[in-house]
Amino acid sequence: MTRRPPWYSNPGAALERRQRLIKIPGANVADQGIPDVFLDGYARILADASATGRRLTRDELESRRVVGERAAEAGHGLRALVGAHLDATRRHWPAAAVSPDSVLAAAAQAVDAFAEGYERAQRLAVRQEEAARREFIDDLLYGRSDLGQLAERAERFGLRLSFEHAVAVAQGTVAYDEGDDAPREVERALNGRFADRSILVTTKDGRLVCIAPGDQDEVLAFFAKQAYAATDGGQVAIGRAQPGPGGVVQSYEEALNALDLAGRLELDAPVLRAADLLVYPVLTRDRQAMADLVHSVLGPMREARGGAQPLLDTLTAYFDAGCVAAEAARRLSLSVRALTYRLERIRHLTGADPSDPVHRYTLQTAVIGARLLDWPAADF
């Protein structure tokens, strides 16, 4: 014969034991600050379901989900709410229950539905917060909102736009979203080291973006280091510190322009500072004048065999190598003799000698203009 536990034949003892198992010392509703409204209907559902041992109806489950949503919106913690339900189960244990198991089964279904509603409200709140954050970032980086309102919204995200801010932008070989590993790793590293600073890390158009106070260059330098590693050798550009709400837009655009210049000029430095590249916007400010310079100085190279591109590459390598012929030849995989021949050919076609300091500045400026204007591929 199967041996029964000592409390099996005594329903009162069984009930008392069950209650001891679910009782949480000090877990009454008042102690946890949980209003009774979030337990409305729970005792009735518990009594009705446990009286027959049935499962909760669809309407009963939905009613608990709705209450769970309201509790989440009110800001109560889920742990305290579950404790309140367990305490209510103990206090309102149905006397007419089929068995203790039927009470616990009904309680489990009710609490599970309550938690589902709570989590549903939390997910909605997170989505709304993410949407508000994305809208703020778009307005901040595009300057589309009223600056006064933008400054007020910025405080919610830890920025004080009345001060100077600088922006760093990192791009890799792939596009990044905020939920990707790379931006999350960078943000964790920054928060771990500069938790007390007013920093915002986000993504925009597939790039990583960091906004930091303008007087804290160490933050952006650290961001550049972390972003370089997270993007597997991507490139980072840092704009100059600019004042006021509109300063973020200016610094952001400077960083983007620096990345664009790097692509056009084939600058491979891992970190670019807009302050070091100011000469290039000056050179391209009058596009027509630059186009005229390129056409008049370098245009005759189109007559060379193979076109102007090989000779333009030669000048680019020569100037990038500090006008050292041997180094330029190595970069082009040419012999020094072949390089010297090309330089002589350039002098003959253009009338400008690359080795002459007087001619060198004009040629180098024209070469920079050609790279910025994508000449000779682009016809102008």
C-alpha cells in the first residue's frame, strides 16, 4: 500500500501547510505600497475558478492583463506586485476550493496574465521612449526644431545645450543601428568610464555618433578609440566644439564633411579632426574657381598616352610622399627612373615643374581640387 504523508488525511493541516509555503513574511499590500485597486477582482476570480477546478476564462485573463498594464503605468515594481498577489492568495484562500492545487493553479494563471499585461505596458513604454529619443536625435542633428524647445528636450537625455558641444562620427564597412553590438559596446565602454558626464551615444544614417561637452576632448578621443575597435578599423571624424543648441548641428556637419573629404582625398588616418582640415573647405568654397584652376593647370595632361589619370596619380603620390621620388615610386610600384620620366612628362605638358617650389604650390592645389571634384572622371 502506498504510504501517505502524515497531513494527507487532514484537509486543515494540508491547507495550513500550503499557506505556509506561499506566505511571504511582511508582504502585505500596505507594507509594499501597492494600492488595492490592482487586486480588484482577484479574490473573486480565485474563488470561482478553484470551486470547480476550471481554468480561467478569456475575459478573466484579459481583465488581469488590463490591471497589469495599469500597474506598470503607475510605476509599481513587478516584484512587489507579485508579492501582493501571493499575500492576497493567502488572505483570501477560498474555503470552497476543490483542492489546494486548484487554488494554486488559478492563482498561477491570474498572476501570469497580470505579469503579461505588465510586460506589455513596459514594452510599449520602451518603444515610445525609443521613438521620442530618435525624434529628438533627428531634430538635434538636423536642426529642425525650435532651439528653445530643443534645449528643454535635451535635458531629458542628459544634455545641456546652453554649453559648447562637439560631435564625433564613426563609420565602418557596414551600417549600424542602435540595437547592434557595435554601438552598444561603445556606449557601455563610455558609460563605464565617464558615467558622470553629459554624453549621448547614438546612431544616424548607419554611423555611430557621440555628442559630448566641448571642453571634454578626452571623451571624444576615447569614443574614437572604442569605435575604431568596434567597427573593425572604421574611421572617426571629430567636429570642432560649437556653442548653443545649433552648435551640435554645426559640429556634426563638420564631422560628416571630414569623412567625405577623407573619402575623396583617400585619407586613411583612423581619426580625423575637422580643425586640421579647414583648408579644404576654403579651397572648395568657390567651386567654379577651383574647376578653372584644375582645367587650366592639369587639363593638358589629357593629351598624354593613357589619359590624365596615371599622371594625376603620380602627382598625388609624389606630394603625399613629401616630394621624395624614391618613396613616391615605391607607393606606385614603379622604378625611380619611371617616376622621374612621368614627372618630366608632366612638366612638358603643363609647363609646371613639380620639383620647383614656385610651381609646386599651384600644382598641389590643382591636384587637391581634382580629387575633390573627381577630375578627370567628372567632366566640367
